[in-house]
Amino acid sequence: MKIAIYSRKSVFTGKGESVENQIDLCKDHCEVYFKNEELEYIIYEDEGFSGKNVNRPNFQRLLNDIKSNQISVLICYRLDRISRNVADFSSILELLQKYSVDFISIKERFDTSTPTGRAMIYIASVFAQLERETIAERVKDNMLQLAKLGKWSGGQLPLGYASEKVNYMNEEMKEKSFVKLIPIDEELEIIKFIYNNYLSKGSILNVVKDLNNNGYKSKTGVNFELTGVKRILRSSLYVKSSESTHEYLKSKNFNVYGKANGNGYLTYNKKTDKDNIIVAISGHSGIIPSIDWLRVQKKLDSNAEKSKQISNRSGTGSNNALFSGLLKCGKCGSNMVIKYNSKNKDGKSYIYYVCSNKEKQYLTNRCAAPNLRCDIVDPIIVETIQTYNKNIILKTYNDKLNDLLKNSDKQIVDNLKSQIIEKEKQVINLVNELSKTEMEDVKKIYRSQIAAMTTEVNKLKLILSSSEETHAHLKDSILEIKHLIQSFIDFNKTFNTTDDIDIKRTLLRNIIEKVTCDFTNKIFDVKFFCLDNMQLDSSSESMDCNLYTSQRRCNC
């Protein structure tokens, strides 16, 4: 009987319900449940992937194997390891039924080999989604109340405001506190300068130049940059709320709460749940008239649409750039960012990787690195990665893993614990003997022995604490290396078989720390996580190219 074990963990932390623990629990369950069967396990692990959709490399591989009739039973530790979405789960269950694959979820004790089991799984998935939606609604209500109080949700304070702690009594008459924003007039003048300058000149670049030329500094005390100024121009924190600003924010799919009253907005969930961003009227006064703020948004939206049109005309876009965020400039070490160009004489337009220091036109010492065409560079870097000797990389990872396993001997920790327990028992026995005797000479001996034994116990506890900390670090390192080994295997299995750009990007980011373009030698240097620079397989041949080659000299 072929049993598929699927495990997933959305964020790699090395703690909690790790994929390894999930797999072990599934195997233990199978050994009991199918004790008279000959079992063959096929393991599918997705580490670092969310369950909100099914775009996970090993989950897709699992579905393909099911369709190929290679699986008899699918087992997982918990229902939401398969999917957190009722619609997705329903379609998966139909697929399992179509190919006569039984499904078992250990935690909920569900088994689709029975009609009752199938019904219970449907009901459980519906209630799970209802619970998530109820929690989300409760969070929204809480955030609205906090926004009314002007509560700042944390993080870097915005330009124009300081923070102040406020104490209050909640409904249960317990003292609570929160942080609210307090205006800083001098900084708010900078905000007004930014908006007025952009409305008059229509260019973020010119605003940045004027800010820095006039000696203005950002909240962190450094020169202004394009991204920071754009963030300020987009922020609803500074606008005097009106019905018009309400409608604009709603048109951008924000959940808007509160009655427009001239106060600014506070934004919640922007980083944690981009599909449910909450914008609520706050307790602080807005400083930018709504008509001016909306003019700024219209201009920014127009510029964004122009960039999108350029991307569409070129037939590609930043979403298709595989190495955005990974590619580094070999001249100055800065990130290489995406830039679109207008149509050339042949009527074509392309996107490029451009050194971010080259793009900062307000700098006097801008980087002079050449631009790299994404459609040419991406395949070359991918070939670089695939040209490395896979066996050497996996062997290096496995050697590191074995070294860590040798040094993480849990027996040392267990022995120390045993010694401490034994010596503490001896101390208790000595204390009991001390309480029984009336002879001072004997008491002195017992006290001396108790003191010596207690000192020894304390020393052992210090050693144990250090050993446990070391063991914990080693355990995390072991899990990290195991994750890298699995990620590298996933990359080799899946990268060339999927057309999903997001999956390709995730596969790359799981194994690659950075890629540096060496413009002098015309090579790309790939840095794998936890590995020093690797040597290419000696059988690799030189390759002609239109730009730069993959870790080999250009023959153009």
C-alpha cells in the first residue's frame, strides 16, 4: 500500500509542529492503523508555504501523483495542512474520491473511508473557515475602537509625530495602556512642503532633491529617498478625512471605518493581511486638505498606470523578473532593481535590472554599472545555478548536517540532568541526617558536605544551561540544513516543470542568498545559503551569449 504523507509549515522557525514531527506522527498512526499491511511511504514536504492556496511545489507534485494512480491513502497531521480554504479543500476531496484515495487527518480523527468521515471533514472545514472569519471580524471591531482612540499600532513612528503612552480602564475595570500619536509641528511643516512641492512640480525626484538641498532630514535623521517620499504622499495619515477620501480609499479595496470629520486615518493589517487592510478615522487631526491629497493620489495613480502600460507592451513585467531582490551590483554592492524602458526603434520595450545607486539621481556619486535585460539575464543565472554540481552541493549540505548531528549529542544534556537529580537527592538525604543528629561535630561534617554538594549542583546547572542553549542552537541549525536539503531537492524536481512565476521565485529564494553581477569579469556569482562559493562541474562548457554569461567568460 502506497501512503502519501503531506506536511506543511508556513514559516520556518525550527519550533512547534515542524514538518519532521508531522511526518513522524503520521508514520506512527499508519503503523497502528494499517498494522497488517505492507506500507510504502511517499513524503511530500512544503516548508515556508501558506495554506491559503494550493500553489505549493510539493503539493502540486502530490496532486500529479494522485492523478497518476500512484497513491492509495493520503494522510496528514492536521486538516489545515492540506488547505485553509473551503473551496480548495472541497475540490481536493473530490479529486481524492475520483481516484479512490482515502484521506486521514490525525488531529481531527477524520477518515474518508467511511461516509460519516467524509461528511465530518466537510463540516469541520466549514466551521474552521467560519471561525477564521469570526476572528477577523472581531479584530476589525477592536481595531476600529483603537483607531478612534488614536492608538498607534507600533513600528517606526511616521514623520510629523511622536508617541505618548495613555492609561485607561477597560470594561472589566482593569488598567490598560496604549500609545497615541502626538504632533510635532516642525516635522509636519516638512510634510506640507512635500505635498505642496509635488503638486507644483509633479515629480517625486524633484521633491527629493529639494528636500535634501534644503537640509531637511527624514524621521531617522538621514537624507530623503524616493521610496520614503512616495510613502508619505500615499499615506492617509495626513489627510483631512472627507466623504471623497472615504470613497477613494474604498475604491482601492480598503475597509474604511468611522465618520469623516477632518481627522486623519490610521491603517491596520497593511503588512499582516494585505487582503483585509483596515483604514479607520483616528483621533489626530489631518493637515493636508482632502482636495489636495486626492490630486496627489490621482497623479500617482496616473504614473503607476503608465508604468503598467509599458510593462504590458513589453510582454513582461517586474512580476516575471525572477531575481528581483536577489541580484546585487558587483560595482557598489547595492541591490539591482527593476526598471522599464520605452519602445526602441524596433517597436519593442524591455525591463532591466538597474543598480539602485544608479537610479538615485539626487546622488553626486551615482554608480555607473550597466543595465541588464531581464529576459536575457534570468535564463543565464538559472543555467548558472543548474550548472553547479548538484551532487557536490547535496554532499556538502549532508556533511554539514552530519557534523551538526555529531555535536548535538543529547546524551550529554541527559547525563547532566541525571547527575543534578542524583546530587540533589544526596543533598536532601544529608539535610535529613543533619536534622536527626544532636552532635555538633557531626553537624559540621554534614553542613560541609551539604555546602560542597550544593556548590557542585550549581556548577552542573550552569553547565547544563550552557549545554541546553548550545543544543537548542544546534537543533535549529540542523532543521535549517534539513530545510535547505529539501529545498534544493524541490528546486531540482520542480523548477523546470512549473510555469508559475511565484513558485519559481519561492524555489529560488529558498536556496539562494544572493547573486552578484561581476561586471569586470562578466560573470554571475551565485551564493547559496550556508555554502561558500562552489566550483562548477569541470565538464561545463563555455557558452556564447548576448550579454553576460553564467559564471563563465563571455565569448561574444
